[in-house]
Amino acid sequence: MTGLLLGDAKRTKFQIQAEGGSEVFVAGTFNGWNPREYKMRYKDGKYSITIALPKGRHEYKFVVDEVWCVDPGCAEWSPNGLGSLNSIVTVS
């Protein structure tokens, strides 16, 4: 993830490699875990989206063709109480 300051929020980029033609979204604490709000765009073999996030710690997952996935490029994960993990991004 990378970011540019935008008021009290920072533009944060999410990206994941997935097969072209897939339907890919990102969902997390920043959008009430809505699995269809933030659709990612495919370019150069990766899906990506940039979202302005407020400062703080945010948990998230990717939804690839309706399958929830952790971010394999993220170094920090947290148990989610559902028997799996969430990826973590901290915006400072």
C-alpha cells in the first residue's frame, strides 16, 4: 500500500494478482465489510484501487469471484473470530 495525504485521510492503494476477467473487490472495517462497494480495476496482471482512508488501523480482505481472501502482499494479519485472518493496513 502507498498513500498521499488528503485532508485527514490518506489515499491508500490496494492491489492483488488475480486472473484477468475475475470480479475483484476490497472490503474492510473502512466500509462496513461491504463486499461489492469498492470494485478493483485490472491492469498489467494486477487488480488495484486507491481509497482515501482515515488515520488508524483498518482490517480488510479481497473478494475475488465471491471468495474472501487475505492480502498475500501484506505483512500484518489478525484473527477475525470467524476462523480465518484479516489483513491489516495502518494509516498514519
